[in-house]
Amino acid sequence: MRTNIKIEFNICGDYIDVDNVTEMMAIKPIISYLKGDPIKGKPLVRKDTLWAIETEYEEADDIDDVLPKVLKQIIGKTDVIKKIKELYDVNISFIFVINIEDGESPAMYLNIDLIKFAAEIDARIGFDVYVY
């Protein structure tokens, strides 16, 4: 197995009307859950509400090879995302989940389109890196 990457775009907060966010974004989320929902297989409940889209894990040598799959869905929705942030007081984030196999680390830099867009929507950028 080679190094693989998944990218998530998350809208997370205490209370979010996920159906309204879906309608506003005109995108069906890949993942959504409500605060208080049980966590499958654990005796715990969700601490926040989440609306998220994400890519599948993909073998890649560069995070920028996967990023366009998320950006193309949301890049023109700056005003909508700002409105959602205002309505629900949410945190917006891009999370890069990187599984490194056999020391094959991908190129990890943030392209200018992501930096500008993240700044416009006041989004956080995070990395979850796992080395196998």
C-alpha cells in the first residue's frame, strides 16, 4: 500500500440545522450528525453537530492532487459559508488526513487558492498525519 490522502471540509458547532446547511450549500454532506447523537460502538455521544464533505482516501504524492476535488464543490460559495457561520456560530475547517506508508511522505504545501479561500471564510486548516 502507498501513501494515501483524504481531505475534509467541516462545518462544526454546538447547534446546526444540517438540513438547512445542505439546502444553503446545495451539496449533500458525506457525513452529518447532531450533538448528542450516540457514537457507534462506544458508550459516548457527539459533543458537536457536524456537516462535512470529504474525498475518499486516494494514493497521491502531493496533497494538491486531491484538494481540487473538495475546492471545486465550495470555492464559489463564500457568501453562503459566511452566512452559515453567522447563523450558527460554527467553526469551518479543512482537514488533511495523511497516511504515510513506507516513509513515502507526500508534498505538503498549501496552494494560494486554498489560503485565500480559507482566509475569506475564516477557516482553520489542520493535518492528521499517521505514519505506518
